[in-house]
Amino acid sequence: MRVLQPVGERGSLMWLQRSVAFRPDLLQPADLAKIKWLSPTIADNLAEYRDGAFLERIGQSRLSPALSEFWPKRGPQWDALGVAGASPVLVEAKAHLDELRSPSTAASAASRSKIERAFATVQHALGISDGPVWTARYYQYANRLAHLWWLRQNGVDAKLLLVSFVGDTTMRGPSAPQAWEQAYKMADAALGLSGPNELSPHVLHVYPDVSLLSEPLSQS
């Protein structure tokens, strides 16, 4: 699914659109090849992608049938997509801490059952025994991790880039990266991921300062 987005007027939507358009260097992890951004771009009407459309965008449309087996329709809608060398980069962006503490899934019973099976598979692979309920407090973060695991299991050297903006006073966001680091440490602990695991090297963090993103974006 390709989802058109308006020009963001606040929060992570605005800051991420501006970052991709004007300051992609702020989104670039030091230890990753230069990212070529595929979305959201002005040329593509700032569209975001999910389900089979996100796979097509990153050049992995061959996996669409397998994704349908792993996850129900209306899966994660990626805030941004890119490619670094041969590695697809999947992005989740936040501007304030409450965004990280997402509510439980509101999926139908059938979809929830498929999600729970997927989570159980991922938890087993990561060595999480008697695992915490991933469909609860940090559901959004958990499903991004699950998709990262799934892509890598299917031979794709994917990376998950967590973009945590600092200095967004209108959203009462953190003023320093340390607050985000602590928040993600708590989220990892809640998901049973306190120690290193096979996904750890492929989950990357950047902390762009919004004071460097003052230039407004226009689609005209």
C-alpha cells in the first residue's frame, strides 16, 4: 500500500520529511554506507509504504507472498525507506517519548492470532523464553523488530534505523539523546531484549537536532 502524506506541520512527520529533503546527513549512521532515500520524497508526493508496496520499494517484491504468510494486511507503515549499499534501511521516527509507548494492537481476532504466532517465532529465535507480551505496551516497536528479523531470515541484509529527534519543544520532546537512550533501554527490557541478540548489530540510532531543520518544506 502506498500512502500519500501531507507536508508535515509538526512532530516527527515534519522533521523527518525535512531531514530527507534538506539534511540527510542528520539521518546517516557513522558505520553505515551512505543511504539513498526512497521515501518520503517530494518527487513521490511524500508517500509512505506498507505491506507489499514497501517490499517493492526496497527491491524485494519477491517476498510479498511470504510476508502475507508471516503478517496480516495493514502491517507497519514505514516512516521512511532507504538503501545503504545492498542493505535496505527501514525507519521509525519519533519526536517525543509518548510515541514510543504505543498501545496494544487493535487487530481483529484472526489478524491478532497471526501476529501472536509471528511474535512467538521471533521471540524463540532470539532466545526469549516465557516471553513478555509483545502485543501490549511497546507493540509498534516490537512489530518493527519482527519485520527486521523476518527480512534477515529471508536473506535480506536489512537495517532498522530509529530516528529520535531532540529539541522539539512544541511536542515536549527530549532535549538530549540520553533521554531517548534510556527510553529505548526500558523498551528493550520490557520486550526481554536487555542483552545482546542477533538483531542488535542491525538496529541503529540517530538523534537529529530539530534546530538544524528550520527550512520549511513545500511540494510545489
